[in-house]
Amino acid sequence: MVVSAAASPTLRPRLACWLAAGLAGVAVLLVLSLATAQFQSSLDSDYLLAHIFAHSLGDAAHPISGWNYSSATFWFPDYVLYLPLAWLCGNSGLSYPLYAVANILLMGFTMAWSLAAAGVSREKAAVAAFFGLDLVLLSQSLSNHALWLWKLGLPAYHGGNVVNGFALMALGLGAARAGRWARIPSVAVVVLMFLALASNGLFLVHWLAPLLLALAAAAWSAKELRPVAWGLAWRAALAGILVLALRLALAKAEVFSFFSLVQVTPTPALIGSCLTRFVRQLWSAGMLADYWLFWLLGATGLAAAVCGLCSKGESDAVKRVALLAGSLSLLFAVVAPIVMNYWIDPSCTRYLVNWLLVPMWLLTLRVCSGPAPSRWLPHLAVATGLAGALYAAPQIDADQLKFPHPAEAQPLNDFCRRHDFKEGLCGYWLGHRLTIEWGFAGPQLGEIGDQAFPYLWCNNTYDYFPASPNDRGLARPAPQFIILNDLDPNRVMGFLNTKALRVAHVGAYAVAVLTPEQSQQAGELITHQALAALAGRRATWLQSQLPPVTK
């Protein structure tokens, strides 16, 4: 049975096409303007993860099977988009703004697709989606908003999950509109859910669970939606089984290491503590004031959705599913990191990236359901496009779209070169960043932490073992220095079983120059921990690549 949307006057197709294309072009300018302001100024090891992974793929001496993932792999669409760009752009850094452009344009496309599936005419959906996207991107002009907004455009930082989510909405709502799962959408939704679930657990929280619950609630009273709700449920179960099979196959093959999605068992005490931390940061740490527009949009989107769900005039069952699913997406995004004890500090707004676009999607769904937008939407779209272009174009600076090589990082590299240092250790937050700032031309850096030596997180375990000078296998680690910034020196001395470190201050960096004994202790500890982490065939292979221990 087909669930039809109420007919309403629409835009002329040619006009809509030109308007959507123009707004998409303005979105490109706004993204490049955002990248100009944020790319170089906000670099850290998390932001640079995608490029480090891309570089590791091309490293023949260190197999990628030793890579340590966090709780998300970001395979799709993040790495599918980023890896070709990294190959094309090399180590220039242009791959990041280009990825941001591609990813955010995909968001606009999938937003339009899902709006059309929910019942908005295709012409209005295309224009309204990019109009809303441009409005959100224009918020970069407000104080502090650009930092959160930039997270949408970063690879391996949950922005790709928004693309997957709107695509799921489009397929699910399209099936609900048709009253059944056709063959191509049926296969497509299984593939999408498999790739998305294998890439990011937030897909379940932000998109799949809300849509499943919304369809189940609607199917309770609308019997024609029951085949669609049940069909999505068993296809989701199939996708989950495929993800489990993939993980088991990778474990059997000993390829990759994965951090547990559930870090600690949720208890009332932990949840209460995390909730208190979230509320305190919302008010006293400035999160509410810094990102006031995004919270206001979220509240407005939720209010619009609730009004639509409570309105007796909204008889379209599919639109009601969309409104409920979008509302649950926003609510679950806030609840999940608190329940799972993931919320640490304001940087955890990366778990709330759906709050940047779902509210606008809900507002568009409500407003564009009637005939009025066909009259005023073209005029507003043109005005917004002109404002966006006039704002963004002067802001774009090509030099700011490349990896930086700051002057403060060079003295440290020069210091290492003078002392012939080839290997060093540092905290996680410095490792990837200094490697990039040195253009992969400095000493090899391995990450350590106050609680872990080495720190096996978002890096390749094999990278702690330098390539042998004679190109035969790998050498045993023998770090010559440790950058102490962000590390507890007492913990470092405990790992090295020493009572003192010889520290040199090089610019902004405190560098502990290791004695031969300290270097040997560090190398032995790294080797022991790496072999224990790899275990099995990977550990055997690593041992076969290392020279014999000399006494």
C-alpha cells in the first residue's frame, strides 16, 4: 500500500535546480572559509588521525594489520572519501578542506533525499536542504560557533555518520512511503547499515534506533507500515550479524585491534556523575553561551517536531515517523554519552554533531509541507546565497588550507638533528601533530601515556619498531629522547626505573635526553608490551623481523 503525501504547489524544476546548485556552490565557499579559520588553528592528534592512517597504509615496512582503532573505525564514508584525496594531495594538507567540502555536500544531498522521501516535493527539498545547510554554515561568523561546526567537516570525527544517517532516513522513509521494501532499496539499506555500523557505533544511537522506534510506534496504529517496520528490523539484525562476522574474521586473521565500545559498565553512580559533569560544563564551562545558536536551533527543531506530532492536522503517517525519528535522534545523542560515561569535557560535543543539522531538517520538514514556501523560499534562498558568498569569499586563504609548519616546531627538529636523534617518545596529543608539522621528515615518534608505555591508541603498534638500516626487517626500539609535555615526569621515571632525567628545554618543549641504560629500558618495555598486545601470529612475525638480543 502506498502512503501518499498531500499535494502542494511546488517550485518549477528548472528554477529549483539552479537555486540548489547555486546554494551548493555557496556551501563550498562557506566550507573553505570555515577551513581557513579552523584547520590550522585546531590541529591535534585526533584531528590528524585520518592522515596518519593514510600514511600508514603506504608504509611497506610496518603492516597495517598492527593498527589500533578506537571504538570507531571510520571506514565509511570517512576513509572511502579521504584516502583518494590523501593520495592525490600528498602531505600538503589540502586533502582536509577538500574532504570537508565533499562530506558537507554529501550531507546536503542526503538531507534533500530524506526530505523528499518524507513527503516534501523534490524541488522544495533540494532547495530547502542546501538553504538550511548554508544557514548553519553561516553561523561560523558567530563567536565560538566555528569550532563545533568544523567537526562536521573532519574525517574520522563523526561528521561522516551524519551522511550515513540521512541516507538511512531516505531509504527508510522511502520504503514507508511506498508501503514496502523494493529490491534495490532493500539491498542498499543492508549494505548501508553494515558499512555504517562497522564504522561508527553512533550510527546505532543517532539514526538506526530512532528510526526503528519511530516506525514501530507508527506501525502500532498504521497497519500499512508494519511490513516496513518489520523489514527494517530484520535487515538491521542481518547487518549487525554481518558486522559481527567481520569482526570475528578480522580477529581470526589477527588484523587490527579494536578498543571496546563499552569502556565501563554503566551504574547509577557513574551515570549521575557524568550527568553532573555535563550540566556543570553546560553552564559554568560556557558550552551554553559558546554555542547558543546550536542549542536554540535544537530546541526549536524539537518544539516544531512535537507540535507536528501533537497536531491533529498532520495526518501523513510517514511525516510523523520522520518527526519522531528526528526528535529521538537529538535526545539519544545527549543521553548516550552520559549513560556510557563518554562525556569528559566540552570537546565531547563531537558526539552531538547531529545537533548541527537535524534541527534544521525537522524545521524544514514542518515548514515546507505547506504551499507557502513555494512563494518565499526562492527569494530567501537567493538572499542567503548572496550573503553567504559575500561573507565567505573574502575569508578564504589558500595558505591556511595546508598543513602548517610553525616556527616553534622547527627548533625541536633542529635539536634532534644536531644530536642525531632518530627515535623519540611523546604524549599522544603531540605525536601525530609534530609528525605532520615536521612533514614526516623528523625523528620517528612513538606515543606513551601516564598509564601506558607504549600508548596503543589510534596508531600502529609496528611503528614503534624502526625499519632496519640495512632494509632487512625491523630494529628493536631504542628511543633517545622523550618529550615530557603533557606527561607526568614521575610516571615516566617509574616506567624507566630511574630516579632522574636529564631535561633540556627546547623552545616550548621539555625534552628528556635518555642515557643508554634508560633507552634500553624503554626499548625493552615497548617490545614486551607490543608483543603482548599483538600476540599470536602477529607477535611471531614481529619477533622474526627483529635482530637477536645482544648481551
